[in-house]
Amino acid sequence: MGLDRGRWILGTATLVLVVVAVVIAVGLASQSGDGDEGAVEVDGTAVQEAHICLSGRVPVDGATCGSKDAPVKIIEFSDYQCPWCRRFVDTTEVDLQREYIEAGLVQLEFHNFAILGGDAPPDENESTLAAEAAECANVQGRYWEYHYKLFAEQRGENQGAFRAERLKQFASELRLDGDAFEQCLDSHKYNDMIVEQQGAALEAGVRGTPSFLVNGELAEGFRTFEQFAALIEAALASTEGS
């Protein structure tokens, strides 16, 4: 029911490296909007139904949504507790999927940058637990359903929204195999992967959430669809000219 001491120490040591990133992430979030802390007044069910990645009309493979042949690859670095990440998912990403992913021009890949849980141990770290839960859902072929469920259930940072019991409840609501999901989550089998993704994000220059690599070019902070479309169009023009 938890990681052995050696693995926990290794994970904790790595997480210490992202404490500064946590502070910067909070700073970025406070600068990203108009002081409403990223609150999104939308119906979570309606938002989920709007996502092309759940429609069956585009290919999905684990945390990747869109054609592998798409000329523009976007890697999204996000934390399920991050309010501005939810705003991106509920607004910009819906239009991005409809206009670019469904058209075969963009492939989106989600990477965990689970920093808002700080250096709490695995059993208590809500950012890491949520990320692990999404990976456990992925084992059952239900990654994107669970992914959007997490954002819809966001209730502030480290307030209990993503404690283990609730994550298991979400799995039940989505009709996943509860026993398999519980065993997966309790084992923390994906903790090392989450830590590795954090390290890779830091090496790529990521310091806050949400952040994105658009064909390798780093873009930090929440962007409206119009702002994001400009990045995509520039990337498309670059690929056409090469």
C-alpha cells in the first residue's frame, strides 16, 4: 500500500527540485487572468461532451489525442489541481480540438507536471494522486474520460477533492473495473513515471502550469483560442516552408 522508503526518498528528492516551480507557477497563475483565480462558470458535463477527444472521431492513444501524422505536435504540461489548466481545458482546448485536431492538423499529448501537491508523500499528494489515477484509468482504455472528469471535479488546491477515496469514486461513476483501479492506485505504480515527467518538463524549461511545447517551442501560461491559434498557424507555416 505505498512505496518503499528508498523509492519514496528518491521521489521526494526530485520533488524538492520543483518547489521553486510551484512558487513560479502560482505567480504565473496570478498574472494570467483578471483576479478570479481561474474559476470557470461552466457545466462540467457539457464541457466533457464538447471534447472531440471523447467523440471517437479522432484517434486517441493513451494521453495522446489526434493523428500521428499531424504536422503540429503540442505537448501540454499540466496539474489537475491548477485552476488555469482547467480554464484552458474548458475553453481554449475545446475550440482547438474542433478546429485543428479533428482536421488532422494538430496532435495533443498531455504530460503531468504535478507540482501543486508540494513535497507531500504519495498517499497525501493530491496532484500526484490525480495524475496516478488518470494513468490507472488509461490501463482500462479510459484515459480521456477520467482526465476530463478530474478537471470537472477540481475544487481548489489540496482541499481533499483528489484524495484517494474520491478518485476511486470517480472510477465507479465512470463504470471502470473498481477492484483493478483500486489496486493500481494503492500501489502507486505510476509514481516514478510522474516524477520522471516532472524532471523532463523542467529540462524543457517548463516552470509553471499550464505550459506547452508547440513543435518544440515553449509557450507558458493560459492562452485564449485566438492566441493559441496564432501559435499553431505559425507552426503550420513553418512546416510548409521547410
